[in-house]
Amino acid sequence: MPQNVLSSDTHAQDAPAPASRPRKVPRVVVLGGGSVGLYVARRLRRKLGKRDAAIVVVDPRPYMTYAPFLPEAGAGSIDARDVVAPHRKALKGVDVLQGMVANIDHADKKVTIHPEEGPDYEVSYDQLVVGLGSVSRTLPIPGLAENGIGFKNVEEAIAVRNHVLNKMDVASSTWDAEARKRMLTFTFVGGGFAGIEALAEIEDMARYATRNYPTIDAEDLRFVMIEGAGRILPEVSEPMGLWALEEMKKRGIEFHLSTFLSSCVDGHVVTSTGVEFDTDTIVWTAGVKANPVIKERSDLPFDRMGRVTVLPTLQVATMDDDGNGEVVPDAWAAGDCAAVPDLLNPGGFCPPNAQHAIREATRLADNIVAQYQGQPMVEYKHKSVGVVASLGMYKGVAELFGFLKLRGPLAWLAHRGYHVMAMPTGNRKLRIMIGWIGQFIMGREIVSLGSLHDPRDEFRKASVPPKPAGEKVEQKAESSAARAEKG
């Protein structure tokens, strides 16, 4: 398939400029519009004028999702539209291309974009920033692809919410005890931050919703967590993780630790420890991996986990066995898809979370500007201020500044306060806080809009199918014969 080329000094797709033709404005292409991509592009645009650099962001979605708020969006505590930052509004003065990254050819400084409609095309650049993030890390478990759903983006979070409430709606009018039990069994796989927060928020929402169902009691709901490790929340200290586990058990949540999902064909769950049960809901939150484009369709160096290898300055580099790197010119990377050295923990790497991603993006943008201006670059170094996790409404755990440990409502407030401040754009911060106030005064809004996922379903069922061509001919012949008899 022939490919178009987006040249450096025009926004139209045309033939590539001759090699001897100098670029009018250097171009920085940012792959990925998540936390890294959005913050890099915004900071570069503030520090570099349009005559200094053209900035292009490439992402298949037209918005950035603030992942730490996905559990609360899934539980309805935050409106889904308020956990995303629209690129075209948040990235003023930045060109946005909506499409998948199909290939990275850094040797020729070109990336291939696969748009939703139309043929693939190429974009040339002077500087490349890789912030492609991560995707769900799944395993070849029988039945998982057919029955599971992830919790990695806002669409999945809302789908889980609608699915859980829809199952409650159907179960409330079902007299088949086995079918009802299956519908009211909700299974989560993966006990890290994402899994525990998703489980806790959804469980809290569902039990709250039972007050609207005369035929369903809170005790009728069964929530199950399957985790391969011997503990949950490895990001916090063991005592805090144990406290969270005990608190969630008191709420009736069932935990299977040191246990793996072996099969879930047709919703029949089988675990490595021999536990078996039926469920209509399997939410997969068992980890993430770097975007596979890096390993499979690029010429950038990567480690055994498929992450781009970088120096502490966030410059892409080819690393040797001793940890020394040779810089790959004009290439940068940060976030979940990059192996960023943790200078405060020699030999380790910065964890893939929003706290590091946003700060890495800021440092990366500043280093690009420093390189343009001939100034020395600064290595990325950040001492974590702590970790916060929500365990449902007014419940949470937090470890801050290395010595402050919070549990319950105070930890929950710390979680909300920290993340609303980190949410990009003042518009979104205000909307989220207004939503929280409204919910505090009027309570949760519990309703399933499951038809959103297939809005044309009812119309298709109501539509009259066209009659076969042969039937039309036969009817026409019958009509002609009838007219002849009357004549």
C-alpha cells in the first residue's frame, strides 16, 4: 500500500521534501497522548515558540485518561467525561493526529500512522518522544479472551459499571436460583493497586445499589479476588497491605491469595488451588506491559520487558551489560513504556505510575529545550512522596513522606486531594470537585446504561428485513396474473 508522507513544514499530506531542502521549523513528534505525551507537549509549547518547533501528538484516542481516577469513574463517583482531558482543548498550539502507531523507523526519522479511516501514512520528524504507555498483560488462559474485560481505560471502566448494574437488574427479576447466583458473582483477577481499587469501588457501589432492589440484599452479592502473590497492594508496606486485606474481608469480599486463574470457559472459573464457581463477570487487572509496538515494530533499543532503554536524562540509549548507555540521537522516552533508572534506588527502575510519569514528562521536555539552547541536561530524580489508595467511599490507605500512615477517611481524603491536584486542566479539577459535592449532598446516581455499548441493537431488532429477490418477482407475477383475470 502506498504511503503518504507528512513533511516538516506543512500540515498537508504530500510527497516527501527533497533531502537537500532544509526544514523551516524543526518538528517534535510525540507518540502517545497519555500522561507523558500530554505533559511533554504542553510544556514544550509553553517553552518553545511556534517558530522554534512544531509539535505533533499522535494517539488513537482524542483524549488523555487520568488512570488513577478510573475506579471512581467506574463506581460513578466521578463522571466519565471528567477523568479525561480532550487533546484538542488541552493542547493549544499543538497538532494532534488521531491514529495508531504502526511502525517507528528512527534510522530514517519517520513513523507510520494507521488512521481509523484511510490508508497508512508517514510523519517525518527531527526529535522523537516515545510515551506510548502500556497495555493489559494477559495470559493464554482458556476462556479469558471470550469472557474477561480489562480495566485499563475509561471505556472499560464504564462498561464494568454498566455490566454489574445490569446483572443486578436482571437478577432482581429472576427466580432461577443458580442463574441468579451466577449473575451476582463478580470476579476480579489481580490484587495490585488497579485491581484492589477497582474491586473496592465497584463493590461499594453495588452494595449501595441494593437499597433500590427489594429482592436483592447486600449479602446476596459475591465479590471474589484472585491474586497470584501471597499479599495484596505490594506498593504499600506489608502491615498496611494486611490491614487493607482484613478490612475488605470484613465487607464480605472473598480473597484467594497465592492462587492463579486456570480457566474460565463459559464463565466457569477454575483456579490453581481447585476452587470452582460460575460467574458472569470476570475483570482482569493482573498487570500491564509496555506497548508492543516498541518491541515488534520499531528500531529503538529495548530491554527484556519490551521497554525502551533510556538514560537518567530520558534520552534513548543502547545499554550494555554493565548498565552503560550509548545515546541514540534525537530520541526520548518516559512513562510505562520506558525503563527509567531510579537514581534513588540504584539498580532499580522507576515504577509505572502517574506520579512518576508526570514528573518524567516535565524533566524530558526541559531537557529537550536545554538541548535546543545548548544548555546542560538534568537527570531525572524523584523521591516518592508516598502512595495513596482508595478502598471505596470514605475508605482508604495512605503512606506519606516515609513516616505518615493513614487509614480510613483521612487516607481517602488524601487520595482524592492528591489526584484532583494532579488532574490536568483547571476545568476538569472544578468539574470533579463539583461532582463530589453533589454526590455528598444527593447521594450516588445508580443506573445502568448498558445499551450504550450497542445503541443500534434495538433498532436492528425492530427493522423489517428486505424480502428475497425471488419473492419479489413471484409477487409481481401474481399481481400481473390477477390484473389479467380482472381484465
